[in-house]
Amino acid sequence: MRPAEDTAAHLFERASFRMIGDGVPAPDVLRMQTEIDRFSVWFDRWAVMAREYEEAGHTEEELGHQVTAGQLWWRASLAWQYAQFMWFHDPEQREYGQQHKAAAYERAAPLLLPPATREDVPFREHVLPAWFRRPSHTTGQTPVVILIGGLESTKEESLLFENLLLERGMSTLAFDGPGQGECASHFPLDDRFHEATTAVIDSLLERRDVDPTRIAVLGRSLGGFLAPLSAAYDQRIAAVVSFGALFDLRFFDKIPPVPASGFRQLTGLSNHDEAEREIRRILDLSGAIAEVRCPLYIQHGAKDALIPVDQAHLLAQNAVNAEVTLSIDPDGDHCSHNRHHIVRPQLADWLADQLV
């Protein structure tokens, strides 16, 4: 594993544009780069910032400034998100960060424009937590995009991308599935994640304000595997986006140590070798991808240092029954986070072309 002193710098190097793209103000990123000189203080410094935003949110609520308060609580949630970001070596503290992230977002949710409403989706013996948002000033049924996170990206992190979809007339539902966010500590990932997406769709279709014929799924990073997997098993999905594509884990030996540890933890297995074998087995689309029959958009950065660009080509080549749009950003890093201002509106536009 990288020396602790190098890990923080490495994370900032590959994640700063992602943080900004997801809504962390650039001055906050610069402040954290100044304050975090070693990985051992990563969680604590982000937690300090999160609590500062929480205190500010309380103050603005007391003053009756609801819009500002909502923004501050959302920024607190983002700070907790990045506190626990890649904090796989300390599951207890990581779970502490997850809980505080979810709690801060819950304070923000009714104050957002448009607001987010909590949806708890029954699934097996568990509940899948989700947030639903609907475009303002709309009537009747709308299309809806289901958002699936990744290895450590979760439902609270997608607000700005949701806004792009809402502006184009689509409702959104972001949820944590097995191995993700609020579910991570007690509900490991298995080879049936698609059943979670199906449960979410079933729940959505109980609403009168959602059009059952216009449902799309977008997954980011690890979600770039889980979204097409879901579309392979549920033909009600009308369009699917793999945002940072993943076809299988043939490149696992080249994954940096920290995210490699996170992939193993998804299985809930304590034995290192067993966990690696299991995650390689679970994350393999070769047996399912031919069942995707709806339009499929694959986005990938050519300079992705986490998931090789070959994975996007493999996904496109094997999706033989889907109408595939393959978009490779020549200057993009992982999920083209360094090009978020260009790439994310393109994804939203493609979804609007399919659904609206």
C-alpha cells in the first residue's frame, strides 16, 4: 500500500475535480489540500468542515433563511461524504461518516429546490433508502431516471446531476443498493443487485406521477456495471447509461490498493483471497449484457487511471442487442470528472432525447 503520507496527495490528485463537480466549493477543496498533509487526518479534517456547515445551517434556519439553510445542510452532507471517501480501513468510522452524511442530507431535503422526498423501498429483509425529486411546476406523469452510485459514491452525492435532469423535465430517484451508502455496513453486494433495481422500479410505479413507459437507469463507476446489469434483467427500463464503464474485473491486479480494498469489502467476506475471488465473479457482465435491448449510452475517459478504457469497448462490443452510443472523452479521467462541465450535460441531453 502507498505510504500514508502519499495517499492523501494521491486522492486529491485524482478526486479534486470530482469533488468540485459534485458540489464541493473549490475554496473548500483548496482548504482541505492545505490542511490534510497525511492520510491519517483525512477523516477528521473533513468532519470539522462538515460540522461547520451544520452549525451554519442551524443558524440560517433560525433566521428563517430556508433556501440558504438547505444549501448549507447539503454541503455538510458532501463534506461527510468526502470524510468517509476511501476510508475502507476503518469500517466503524466510515459508517459514522455515512450516518452523518445521510442525516445532514435529510435536513437539507425539504429545503432543496425542488425538494427531495425520502422513499424507503422494501427489499428482501432490508430497506433500500432513496431520494425522489420531481421537476417544479409540472403536472401529470413525468419520465424518471434512477441513479445508481458506485464503490463509494452514494445517493446524497448526485444532487447537481439530478438538477441537470430536472431542468430537462425528468424526475430522479437516487438510491443506495446492496454494498452502498447506508446499506454498506449490513447488506453486502451479491450477484443479484439487479433485483434491487427491480424493487425500486416496482415502488416507483406505485406513484401516479411517474410514466411507467419512460424509466431510465444511470450508473456511475461501479454503477456503470450495475446499471446495464439491471437493464439486462428488467425490460421496463427504456434507456441505460454506463457512466464510467465497467464490464468485468480482469484488470483487478492493477487497481490501486485503497479502492481494491473497497472492492473486496463489498462482499462482506473477511478473507482477502476469498473476497477477491467473489468480487471478480460478481462483477462480470459477460453472461448478461446480451439481454440489454434498450438504448445504451457508454461514457468513459480515455485517461481513466482506475478503470481502463478497454472496459468501455468491451461493454460496447458485447451489448449486441442494444443500440449503443459509445462516447470516449480523449482528455477525461475516471468518469471524466475533470470534464464534468462538458460531459454531464451531454449525458442529461441524451437521456432527455430518449425520454422526454
